[in-house]
Amino acid sequence: MQPSTHSDESWTVASAKAKLSEVIERAQSAPQTITRNGKPSVVVVSAEEWQKKTVRKGSLAEFLMESPLRGADLDLERQRDEPGDLPL
């Protein structure tokens, strides 16, 4: 059976509730969008897909070490000006 919306990967809230098992089954191979009031509201994806999207890819230190700006001669000296009065 087809979901009662525009495509095989889009469901209304009512149709997703009525056919939750089918939504889950289809989400194993492709993300399933659930719409509310005609607008996309949530996406159901397989646990495997979610793991791929949320796994941390290294630490902040590794990210900074791989930066294309590493070794660039940037002037990062902090200004030591005294605070001034702000106009009211």
C-alpha cells in the first residue's frame, strides 16, 4: 500500500500512525518524512543511518591540527586597550 501523500517517502501524521510498521520498514532503506499541516515535520531514519550521521569524527584538537590555517602567519595578539565609555 502507498502512503497517503505525495511520494513513497512522505507520510502525513495520520498515515504514519496508521502504518507505523511500514514507515519503519521503509526507513531501513530510505529516510521517511512525516508532514504536519502539509509541511515536513520530522524524518525517520534507520538506526544505522543515524549512527553514521551522529558519530564524532575526531577531537577538537585533531580538527584544529588539520585546519588549512595551521601554520599560517596570523596576527592573533589580543588588544589590551582600556575599556571606554559608551555613548548613551
